Amino acid sequence: MQKTIFITGTSTGLGKATAKLFQSNGWKVIATMRNPEKETELSQLKSVILLPLDVTNVEQIDSTVKQALATGDIDVVFNNAGYGLIGPMEALTDQQIVRQFETNVFGTLRVTQAFIPYFRERGKGLFITTTSIGGLIAFPFGSIYHATKWALEGWSESVAFELNQFGILVKTVSPGGIKTDFISRSLDTSSHDAYAASLQKLYAGFNEDYFTPADQIAQVVYEAATDGKDKLRYVAGADAVALYEQRLKIGDEAFRRQMGQTFLGNV
């Protein structure tokens, strides 16, 4: 029997790659994005349904979830919509901070909440959320982004306890750097003269050669959706795996000092 996955944030990057991968493996895909009328690739694929969804729009979440459920049974909900915010805390505006939480955290919580009664009544279902290696470790100048991703990790671990009793699984996929247009399309930045030198060191410390293609991260999402394991976290990408293993090996404080040295020199 054909299974169905509901995905947020499918206009580009990991969301689109995941939609294509599941479709190629015989799944029905409900791909949501803010402007589905502009999508020219997914719209051509069999068993892919495009629906509009801005996860910061509470009313649209409700209506889109109802439309999705009207198409038939849904087995997996993949909360993927999100973006990054980089810059010194001192320079961030209240609008930037609120928008980051509205998208990355509240959007995910609201979409999940809309599907819980359906999964509970069915006695089965799976929520997968894109967090980030940034939900397990922290880089300089990503305080609000990390706040949202650490929030999602803690929320996922907690809500799993209450949903598991109804046969509902909760999982997170924590990617490292992804070779997409994330920086040009999905990154908000802020600057301040007092931090200019440190920010320059930070950007110089990132090497995109170590980033992982989106289709490879999508394979981890597929694994999480199909392996049948009651496993919470899936760290995805060689860079993310290496960093997380290093943190666990040397401990929090040594790792924190190492990160400061790597990205900010002697700070």
C-alpha cells in the first residue's frame, strides 16, 4: 500500500530533495511551500501534491492540514521549514528574533499539533523534524538560531514520551552543512562594527568543501522514516557526525574552548 509523507519547506534544498527521493521510492508526497504556483519541478512528478503553507500563518496551517488529510491517510510528517540567522546578539532586531522563532520553532510546533489528533486516533504516525548539528553544538554568532534548534531538540525528546504511548514516533534529523543555496536564500544576517573582525574569522573558518549534498541528507530522512526504529536522533553529514562525536569524546567545556579557538582565534 502506498504511503504518504507531508513535508514543509519543499521549495528548495533539503525539502525538495526529500520530496523527490520519497516520490522516486513510490511514496505519495504532499509538498508544501509558501508559493507553490512558482514550483516547476515537483509539479511535474507523479504522486506529488503541492499545497501552500507559510508555517508562520496559523490559519493557513489549519486549512492546509485539513486539505492534506482530505487526500487520504498520511503516515509521516516532516517538519523541514526553517532558515538561519547569523550575527552578534547586540545587533539583532526584535523583528529578526521573533521571526526566527516563529518560523523555526512555533511553525514546527503548530504543524505538529495540528496532526497529533489524527495520528493518535489512528494509533500510529511519525513526526520527523529537521533540527541541525546546531541543535547539539553551538558556533559563535548563531545564538538565536541555536536557541531555536536546541529548543526543537528538547521539545522533540520531551514530546516523544507523551506520544509514544499512542504509537506515534518522534525523530530528529540533525544535518551539518548542506550544499544548497541555503546561504543565499535561507540565511538572515546582522552585523556590528565592534564584532567585524570576529565575524570575518568565523566566515573564514567554514569550508563548504566539507558540506554534504542535500540528496545525501535526504537519504537519512528516508532512513528515519522507514527503519522502524524507536530512535530519536539521526545526525546527518560527515561534518556533523565528526563534530558531535568530538563533543561527546572530550566533554562540553573542552569542546567549547576548541570551537572558540577554531573560529575566533584566541578568543
